[in-house]
Amino acid sequence: MASTPSMLVPFSAAQPNSLGLSNKALPVISSSAPSPSSTFLAPSLFRVSSSSSSCCSSSSSYSHLKLGSISMRSAAPRLVCSCSLNSLKSRAKEDVFPGKDSPHNESSSVSSRAFLNARTEEELLLRIRKEAEAGSLPSNVAAGMEELYHNYKNAVMKSGHPKADEIVLSNMTIVLDRIYLDVEDPFVFEPYHKAKRDPFDYYMFGQNYIRPLIDFGNSYLGNISLFYEIEEKLKQGHNVILVSNHQTEADPAVIALLLEAACPYIAESVTYVAGDRVLMDPLCKPFSIGRNLICVYSKKHMHDDPELVEMKRKVNTRSLKEMAMLLRGGSQIVWIAPSGGRDRPDPLTGEWLPAPFDASSVDNMRRLAEHSGQPGHIYPLAILCHDIMPPPLQVEKEIGERRIISFHGVGLSVAPAMSFSEATVACESPEKSKDAYTQALYNSVTEQYTVLKSAIHGQQGLMASIPNVSLSQPWI
């Protein structure tokens, strides 16, 4: 999927008492919070209900009980054959309406069939125009869908895959159908959203879409042994926090695709702290539905509308409580980007580096992990994938942006877990400790990112490895 504003970003600094978490059960949230109006939005962005809390709790228990019996390292194929694409397309056609007792979120399981019957590129693009003329698609969304098709096609064709045309048509038929479906019946995200895998598998839908954009021959995974270590920690009931930089809305798919061959359990189990904008833009909402999410309002956009600031803070506090309940169950792996948004190139040099981390966001996650009642570990994670979907050069307030897509190599690396006490032993105050710990995490992410950049952009490949970052390609 193409780049959108602040795809997956951390929650803003919450009210101080929201982090005074004990092992007592948190209150059930039953009220709904309004959300800002938008050209693309349903009346509300998040729904907070009693079911969300109970779902979170039961999901955690299931993970803890079942983790020890699953196979964690089954290999996964790197390329999608036409039969698997056709299978996903068939499942889209076979979707059915949920029962009367499940009136919400129908867009996660209903197929409109508006685009699924297209057999050629011409038919597919004509369908977009007809729906726009009929008024069932807003003109700006229709234009975005058509631009998305052409940019995706150009990128996949550059891969040189012998079935590139077939892959483009198969993938984009499903993508446009899901976008149109959500415009008709907008999906509403709970504060804690579990990836929708049935009856339509939104997770594999996202994987199959991003996979053809990755040059696996020029992609690298750093410190695979530490990913194995993380799997063992999860198996033991521990929680893992991945403190990461953030480059594109494709980050979750890139992470999963680079891990699926060696660590498929991690690939499918990560919960991402997701900013509100990825839950609003119709061109990326379908991909968000396929990920485990804690839904928040981005700190960078907290003050876009002064009248909504208080509401956004309340929603974030509720999401923090959902996060706390999730971690109490153990065996959770959570990804957060403490920068509050995507990395961007230096305006003078054009050089890409991880954006600085916000110390309050890092400290929020650390304290949540410490108060979970389960052992917790914080790992610095670096990702390099801006080439396949570069964000706008500047942060934009408006929803919707040009979709620039490319075929390119990507990289992912993790460093050893970082202890707060060890990293802050020389600090004289809590504030200095927060800053020192955040800087230590950031320095590790930057070091790993530099190695990935040397391997991919510097064309050094595996030779770019250093003592702290050992590169490999487990999919080959």
C-alpha cells in the first residue's frame, strides 16, 4: 500500500495517572468517543465497548496457553503463485454478511463484487469511473484508486517477474474491491483491534500486496539469532516491546515478510501501535484491518483541531488501558515508533535517518511493561523501506497523499534487549534517566539503520555486517 500520513505512530504522553497501573482489573470502558469529521470517515473512528476489554483479556490468555505447542519456524514461500492469488480472490467473492447479532464492522467480511468480476485492466479502471459517475465513490477517492493502480503496476513491472501482469491485476482487483467496500460501509476500529483473518484473510491480503514490491535479493535481516531469542521469550510468557523507527505505511508488511521464513510466529503476532490517520484514509484502511492494532491519536496531529484535543487524549488513555490489559496476559509482542511519525530525509542533504524518539512515549511503554505483572523486554528495532513507498517530504494535516510506489530492497534488524537500570546507572534524576534510556535506544536503532543502508544503498550486501549487526537472507 502507498504511503499515508503517520501510518503507525505512538500514543501521545498520557495523563500522569493513566500510567499508575496496578495488577487490579482495569475498569471496563463502555462510552463512545466522537471523532473528527473527514471526507473519508465514518461518523466515529474508534468504538470503545465492554467487549473490547474482554476480547483483549481472552486473547492474551489464549496466546499464553497455546504458545508452547505451536511450531514457530515453519518456512513460508517468498513468491506468491497465481493459484494463491486466485484463492484469495475466490474467498473475497464468497464473503457473506454476518448475523443480525453482529451489526457492526460488516465491511470486514462483506464483498461488494463491484470490482471482482473485472477480467482486464480496462474493465477494472472503467469500473472506478462508473462508480464515481454514479456517486458511489467520492471523486478524490476514485482518482486515488486509479493513481494507485498505475503506480503499483509500474513498480511491479520493474521487478521483472514473469507473471507481473497477472499479479498486478489479481492484487489490484481485490484491493479496489476492499477500498470500495469500506467506502460503502466504513469499518470502525476498536481501541484494541485483532487482525481479521476470516472469512476474508486481511493479513494475507496485505502480505500478497506488498510482496511483489520487495527485491528480496537486495534485502537483509539483521541479527536473526535475536529474533529466535524473542520467540523463546514469548513462548515463556514474557512480553516484548519493539522500539522502532517508522518509514512507511508498509512497515508491518515489510516486517512480516522479512520474518515469515525464519520466524512466522513473530510475523503474524506483532501488535502495532497505530495512529488515527491510518484508520481514516480509505486507501489504507483495508490493510490496517489485517494487523493487530492498538489504536491511538498521533502526537504530531494532536493539536490539528484544538476543539478535539481533549477527546483525543481521553481516547488515548482508554487505549493505554487496553494495552495494559493485553500485556497482563503475557506472551505479547508490541511495536511502537516513539518518533510520532514517519522518518523523512534531511531537507538539505536528502539523507534518510531515523527521526528522534520522544522520551515520554518510550517511558510510557517501559512503565506499562513493568506494571504488567509479566517479565518484559525492550528491544531496539531498525527498519529501512522508504524506497518502496516514500512519505511526503513534510508532515501533512490533510488525509490523502500522492501514492508513490517502487520496487526496491528493504531491511530489518534488531539489537539486544536494553535494560533501563543498566542504561541509566549514572543518571542523577528520573528525567535524565528517561532521556538517557531513550537516547540509548535511538543510538542502537541508528547504528543498525546505518548498516542496513550500507548493505542496500551502498551495495555492500552481507559484507556490510559489523560485530553488533550480523546480516543474513533466510528466505534464500
